[in-house]
Amino acid sequence: MAQRIGEELADADVDAEGGHFTGAGRRAAINASLPLLATYFADAPTWELEVSQQLATTPDEMVVDELATAVRLRASLAAAERLLRILGEIAARPTFRYTQVSAESVGQIRGRLDLSRYSREQGRIAVPRRYPIRLVERESATPENVLASYAAHWIRRDLATIPRDFLPAKSPELRDLQRLQEGLGRSLGLPLLSGTSEAALNVWRRSALPDLMERVNARLDAGYIASPEPYKELADWVAATRNGNAVADVGLREWSFYDARFDTKLFEIWCLLNLANAITALIGAPAMAAESLAQRHRGPMYSWNIGAGSLKLHFQASLAALTEGGVLWSLKPGPGKLQGFPDLAVTADTVAGRGLAIFDPKLRRRPGKMPTEELYKLLGYFGNLKHSKPPIGAIFYYSPGKATHYTLVTDDGGELHALGLDPEADAMTPFEAAAQLAVKAAGLGERSLSLLKSPRPEDSAEAGEFTAAIHQEVAVDAMQREADRLPPTTLTPTRKATATSLRAIWPQLDQQAQTMIVTAEYFGLSAPENADHSGPLLGLAAAFERVLNEQIFHPAAAEYGAAVNLTQTLGGRLHTLDAALRGRNEPEAKAIAGFLNDQKNINTPNLQAILRDSKNMNRLYRIPAAHSDVVTAETWADGRDIILDPRQGLLVRLMRSFGSAETTPTGS
């Protein structure tokens, strides 16, 4: 529900109910949060699950570490339980293969005579007589059995590293731990696994698990395994651990050692994971995702490249680090600032500067009422920040059985939401609303969102070029949107300076290309020295690509129709143009070559001369700008010179090829 403008806020002195999960809500939140709380690394050098390092320096942070340890224990017990069942099914119907081994038969030949060895040993005197033979033996060391032994050794070592000091002496978890360790020991003593233990250890020593997994999956796909079901489940079990996914939930039984303090932190972590998933659904996969909570103090937990810059999701970051200006309030007397640590925050660094959205999960129940006290705390965070933009953010609070939604807005674009959540409901709608707030902080429009959600090609080489094209379009769109918000005369000095510098070709550029160049120049020149300059660099590359399209590819498509692919990226355009100038027999290259031959004003030798530099610009500047977190001012300046230099820049040289520039352009 949305709060109507003018509706009176609920009284702040209404007591919050709860502060704890229901039993079902707790289980749902824990199982959903397993990827961050109990991350697995089956091929780690230590053969252990990753344990969140004890980085905590405050009691509040220590709760997070203790929660991660507790959840890891339950997840490990559940994983071992599932593996024991799989191993039992494998032992009932194991695979094997026949191999030939060399042996000797004493006194008489008992087996197949090894003729090559026998001929080499002629003349050797032995009493009694010995005969070299070849025996066929049944062997269990198939790739899938080696994988079973590997998994058993690994989970057994993991259980051995679990701390027991916080387990009650007669707790069911301690009994389960002892039972599972004994069960794994018995399984490893079976001939099937004991005979493959050495091979499994060699896989670990050589870090060869990916190769072993590939061989097992190939045998499963080819139908070489007579009873494939348990082996397929084993392969899925190991694959899930290598990908950082939990292989079993933590179970329905209540925890004997669960501390009520954990619920608050669990709610925060559950909100972190779901907000990250909602942002990913909106703008695509992150460029960086932390593998576990152990990395929470090293920087953002997630980072997305959004073309015009980057968007980052932080967990319990310092308030002072969220804006470039820091905080307003200082202690007096003495050094120190009034600090704060919002649970979740999104920062966006684009051509428009730093954008910020703060999200504060609170495990409190406000049945039928807006969480006014929590909203004022959220406003307090913004009130202590040197941040010129209006507040954007949301309160997440616990609302079991009923989803609620309140919205507050200001005239200058501020927007706060109060979102009631229930882990049992498994609904993403509240987090989708929060993700929209994160995108609003980044200044992305509908066109940019549509571009960022475009499906990527499966081929890695094509995906890199495709991503560069998408981020380039997003950068151009974002800069144009931001330029539209500026006073009308703001870009006039930049436009005049650019037109003067490029006066040899400026009149021949269409209005859209001119606008791309001017906005890219304005935001590149006005950006702080330490800002991300990827947007302005991509904007200049977009102007170069537009000229190439307008002068060659679009007219050629009008003449040759479907033979010219208008969906190509800049890299594809340059490849096609190169093939056309070299006279290659590709259909599209032949169409472009035919168009160039018909145009008497196009200087094809000049086009050939700039192709190499154009490909280098694309490879060294444009594609990295679309993929890297930050483009420095120095890199932007180098790329800018390559494209926009008034004497030897690619844009001027390209326009010369079309007879659109003077022979000797005047420099700026």
C-alpha cells in the first residue's frame, strides 16, 4: 500500500512487536542466505569450506562471524548427510573396468603368455621356470569413483575443522557430527573408495578437479555408466560446491545452539542477498560479487558496470565513505566525526557524480502502522552527509503474513519507501521496488535499463564486443539525460570550443554526432580528476561509430538490403570494412565493396590506412572502458586524443576519406 500525501504518520512511540523471526521465517531466511553464509570451495588448496575470517572488531560485527560459523555447521552437516546417502547408492552399484596387468607364472603357464617379454627373456636361467603373462583384472578406479572418494575425503576434512566449543555437550548437532564422521570413515574403508583414495589425493595435489569433473560428465553424457543416477547426483553435488552454492538446506529441526542475537543479522544478510538479486534482474549480472561475508570489510559486496559508470552494493560500510564529501557533524572538542554504518547502501559513480541510496533492514514488526521511527533514522543518515542530491532509500522491516508498502516523496525528487517483508512468502516485489530506487540513484532511464537487460551471446569473444556496444549506448543515453537537466547555456562554451577545434569537419557532421561529441567533452572535462571517465570515452567512440554508419553502412544497406547487417557492433563493422577493402568473398564484404566502388568521393586507400588504428582504439580503449570499473583521467585523455585530435584523430581522418575535410586542417 502507498501512503497518501498528507496522511498523518503513525506515532513513533508505538512499541515494536517481535524483534525475532518466526521459526518458519528463520528457516526460510537461512536457506535463502546460504550462498553468503556458508560458501563452499571443493577444490580449495586446503580442502576446506571457506570459514569467514574473524575480522570483527566490535560485538555487533562478531555476531555476523558467529552466525556464519553456526550456519556453516548446519550446512556442512546437511551436505554430509546427503553425500553419505549418495555414497551408499554408489557402493550398491559401482562402476568398474577391466585392465591388463603384467605378472609371472611359476612352474607352468597360467594365463596369457606375454610374447614380447618372453622373447626378451630367452636364455635367462630360472629354477623353477618363470613365464611372463598378462592377467585381466577388475579395477574400480574409474573417474566417477575417484570423484566419489574425493568428495568423501573433502567433506570429512571439513567436518573435522568445525569448531565444537559452542555446541552443547548433548546437543543433536554434536551427535550428528560424530555419527557423520564415523559414517564417512566407514565409507572410505570400503574397497571401492579405499582403492581410489590415492588417485583422489593426486587430484587434490594437482588441482585437477575441473578436469576430473569434465571426464565424469563426459562419461555420463555418453552413457558409459550403467547406473548413472547416483553418479549424476554426485557430480551435481560437487559442481554446486565449486560454484559456491549450498548442496542441501539446513533442515527443519530447531537449532540447539541458535542465539536470538542472530536473527537481526540474519535479516540484514537475507535483505542483502535479495536486493543484489533484484538489481541483477534489473540491469544484468554483476562484474564483481563477493564470495562470502569474509570480504565485507574489503569493499563493496557487489559491483555492476552500467556503461556510464559503476553501481556498487555495500554491506555495513562507513557513512563517511559513501559520499565524496564525507559527514557533516564533528565532535567538539577533540578529533573525530559523528559516524554511522548503514546496513545496506548503493553508490553509483557516473557522469552525474556520486549517486546514493541507503537501505536499512530492521527486524521489527509494525502491524498496520508505518515504521516512523526507522524512517527518521534513515533521514538522519542523509542529514549527516555532505550530499547535494535528495534522499533516496528504504526501510526493510519484518511483516510476517502480510506485505506492506509505504512511500514518501519530496518535491525535489527525494523518495523513501517502507517495505514490509516476509522470508516465508518468497516474494521479490518489495526488493524489485528497492532495486528501482538503486537505479534511480544511478540516473538510469528506461532505455538504459532495457539495454542492460539484453541477453548476452554465449560466445565469449562476441559477448565482450556486445557488452561494449551495450555499455556505449547506455553511456550516451545517460550523458544526454544529464545534459538535458542542465541550464540551456551550460554546454555553449564546450560546443564553441569543440566546433573551433574540429572546424575542418564540424559542418559535415550531423547534429546527433555533434551532440555526442559535445556532451562527451563537457562531462569529460568537468569530471573530477579521480572520477570514472568511461562514459565520456565511450561517448567519443560512439560518435566515431555513428559517422562510420551514416557514411558507409546505412547507405549500403539502403542499396543492398539484407546483405548488410545493421545490428553489427563497431568491432564487426571494422572487420567487415577490412574484408571489403581486401576483396574477400564474404557476402556482406562484397556488398560493402560494391558500395565503395560506386562512390567516387570515397578515398578507399585512406580508409585502409586508418583501419589498423581504429581496431587498436576499439581494443585498447573502447572495450576496456565498457568493462573496467574505472577509466582514469589519463586513459581518457589518451583515448580522446586518438579519436578527436584535430590533425591526426580518427574522426578527422575518417571524414577526410569521404571528401568532407580540407586537405590540411588547422589545429586548435
